[in-house]
Amino acid sequence: MDVFKLAFETIVVGLLAFVWLGVASYLFSPDFMADLLCRRLPAYAKDNQTFLSVGVLTVAYCLGSAILPIATQLLNDEHWPLPENAIRCQVFTQQQILLENVAFTAVPKHLSPADLKPVHCSYWAPVVEDGVAHGIWTFVLLWAPSPLVKQDHSATGDEAKKDRILTLFQLQESQLLNQGTDRAELLRQLHERIVVLRGAVFSGFLLSLISLFAFFAPVFGHPAHRVRTVCGTLLAIGFAVPALLNGYQDLLKGNIFDMPVLEGLVFAVVLFGAILVVRGVKTQLFLKKRYLLAVFFLALLAYGGWMSSEILYDQQVISSLATLKADSASPRH
């Protein structure tokens, strides 16, 4: 049964990918997409509905299987404003503060509270706390490879503490999910929601990026607005440079768990957007601001749902384990 649930989540993520793939194809060749969707597919579907449905589900499953690991990498990238590990670290720290007066917490006895309380959980936290005094230079350094950034001892200590928290959380999560209880079933349902929302955030991010480039691209047969072209060019440079720097940094590390797949995909999308800005588009559909705002709203809605679900999931894991320890240690009559 769990296999079918996993397949369903993967297919949903793959179906969401059809949206931004279709928009990109329509922008590149609107005549071909209009002929395919309005004439060829309806005519083919009349006599081959079953075969077409199986084909769509198969392609969706393959797309979802490829997208899910990249979506996890996107939402757990250290340069993302609030990645998954940072959320988990903050939730764990706050939950332990709330459970300090409880005799049965989720912290092993061989670890002291100082080992699990980093100063900063997020890569961006020092910049946010220092305000905007550092300006653009701090923003550039955040995206630069590690040799350009001065590493201090406090940051290294925070990374070590965060690694302890994440390792401990994984052990607690595995311990709970392996139990056949109502708590474990609730955690599985929350995890399924998180998986789908990860794919939705990934698709929303790429769709927003493609729509933004289409908004700045000139339209054939209409006077080109130089301001739009300049903004589109700056947008392409602003995304391409960080993608190249981060990808180069990942290649230097040689870490198999952090391959520059995400950076390569973002660079490919940015390259596609740059071609649109230079080449132009044949449709004025994406010049309307309401469509662009609607795409941004849906992407932010998916991101907010993912973040809320991730926080709730982490809280449930930590509190459930503390409750189980309290129940097992309480005297039975």
C-alpha cells in the first residue's frame, strides 16, 4: 500500500511539471503547441484514450521521480532563504527549550544542552540580524565560493551543532516511523503532504522564473521596450552568476551528496530565459501583470504550505518521542 502512495505522490509532482514545461514549450513555439493541443491530441485521444492515459501517467511518474530529489536539494540548499535543515534546527532548539522542565526529553543523556544549541541555524541569519549595514557586498559574499568568505570559529561550531541536531532528528524520525501506531500514521500523512508540496514549490519556482523572463521579453511585431530588455538581461545575469559560482564550488568539494544538479538546472532555465529576452516571443499573453502576479501568488502559497507542514512535522516528531519516553518510564499499576 505504501508503494502505491509513493507512486501517487510522484505522479502528482510529475503532473505539476507539465505546467512549466508546457509554458516553456508554448513560449518557444506557440504554433506547434497550439496545433498539438487543439488538433492532434484531441483527434488521437478519440480512439486511444487508454493508451494516452497510460502514457501520460508514465511520463508523469518519470518526471516526478527525477524532480523529487532536485526539489529536496532546492529546499535544502544553504543559499535558500530558509532551507529545510534550518527550519528543523530552529524547531528542535525551540522544542527543547519548551521541554527543559520535562523529565523525559528527546535529547540523549550523553549530549549536553550546549551541544544542541547553535547560535545561528540559517546561513542568512547573521546578515538578517546585522541589518542592511553590510549592503550589497555581504549579499555577493554569500553567493561566492567558500575561499572568498572568511570562516570564523563560531560559524564552524554552529555547523557542528546543527549536524548533531539533524543526525539526532533522523534517528528519532526512523524510530517513530517504524512503529505501527497512530502517531506514526499521522507522521506518514504529514510526510506525504511535504513531498507533494516540495514538488509544487519546485514547479512554482521554475514557472515564476520562466514567466518573469517572458514578461521582459519583446513581442514580435511590436516596438521593443529597451527597459524591459535591460531588466531581462540583468535578471539573467543575476541568476546565472550565482548558479555558476555555486556549481563550481560544489564541483571543487567533490561531495557526491551535493552534486551541482540544481545549479545546472537553474542555469539551463536562465539560459532559456535569456534566449527569450534576446529572440523575443510571439504572444502577448505573458505581458499581462495579472498572470505574473497569479503565478507568484500560487508559488508563494505552495512555499507557505510546505514551510508550515515542515514545522508541524518536526514538532510532531520531537513531541511524540518525548511522550513515548515518558509513557515507557512511568510506573504501571
